[in-house]
Amino acid sequence: MKKILILNGPNLNLLGRREPGVYGSQTLDDVKQLCAVACAAHGYALDFRQSNHEGVLIDWIHEAGAAQAVGDVAGVIFNAGAYTHTSIALHDAVKGAAVRLIELHISNVHAREEFRQHSYLSPVAQGVMFGFGTHGYPLAIAAMAVLHEQAEATIK
């Protein structure tokens, strides 16, 4: 069964405690459960990870690109947190690994501080989802299923 890799960046381990007015009251474990149900509904296995370390996230993106190339991974859904707005290295990792990626944010980044309105990931993502709270995760999984099916149909 192909996997969908969901990567979560810095401070997302604090979901449920950090700024609940912005990010909601669900914890990262709650989000993982939402994702497990959504992946199963679309016929995918879930690989769900979080790191506060940019280099670890880069390594995981490289792994995902290699796994996608051999047909083990459908793609990556990436909530890079603040690294979205600062990391050229993550941009380069996604581009270099040639991995299918959906950029995801819990809050509406365009309704927040100006510095959150620029993304280094958007130019290398197949799609961007934001502002749906933690319910954006299952929506992104459904979108990834469509993107993967389209890519598979193109190959055949």
C-alpha cells in the first residue's frame, strides 16, 4: 500500500496548547488520528512525522523523493510552520528530490502578520491549503489522492 507522508515542522508538537485561538484545541495526536482515517478512506497508509529541526525535515523530504520514485510514496503533505517563511533550504530539498508536495497551514497565513504571507515552499508545491484549521489535513489528503491518481494515469 502506498504511503502519504505528512511532515510537520517546528512548534507543531505544541498544538492544543500554543495559541488555541489561532491553531485550535486539537493536539498533534488528534491530527494524526484525523489523518489515519482520511488515508485509510482513500486507500493509503499514513506516515506521520514532526520535527523542530530543519535538517531532519530536509532528510525526510529526500527520503520521500526516493520513495516516490520507486512507487512507495504518493507524495508529501507539509506543514512547515515558520520554516515556510524562512527556509530556502527546504525549497531546494523539495525541488531537488522532485517530490509531489502539498503545502499546508492550519491558519489563514494571509490574514496574519506580513512576514507569514511569503512562502518559499509555494513555488515548488503542487498545491497550497490554508485556513481550514486542522480539518485542512484530511482535505489535503483527498487532494493528494487526486494528484497521485492523475500522475499514475499519465504514466499509463
